[in-house]
Amino acid sequence: MKSTGIPAKSARALVAVNLVALRRSRGWTQEDLAFEAGLHRTFVGHVERQARNIALDNLERLAKALGVDVYQLLMPRER
């Protein structure tokens, strides 16, 4: 595979960027998202700051709460 010279964002960074963007687009706080996903508010904050590695089960819970497919949390956002 040919390298583009542009470093790929880590999966953790992509999830963080996408979570923040999707959460804000809904006008939700971290607490709102955590409630909808059945997770703790501090956990959502840690994921958004890339301070925690996220399990697939929790990734699915966040995607479901946001009404998106899991893969959308891992895709680079269009500029």
C-alpha cells in the first residue's frame, strides 16, 4: 500500500472527534450522552479527551445513543 505521507489519526482520536461533533450537533452535554448510553459522565469525558481506551461494547452503546452506526464513529470527518 502506498503511503501518502500524511499520518493517519488514531482510532482513539477519531472516536473522540466524532463523539464531540455528534454530541454537540444534538445540543447534548456529556452528561446527556452518558445518560442516553447508560454510561457515566466522566467516562464520556475521558473518551472525548482520549484518556481512556474504549471497549467495543461501549462504542456500540454510544453509537446507539447518537443514532449512528458504529463505523461512523471511526471514520474521518469531512472538512
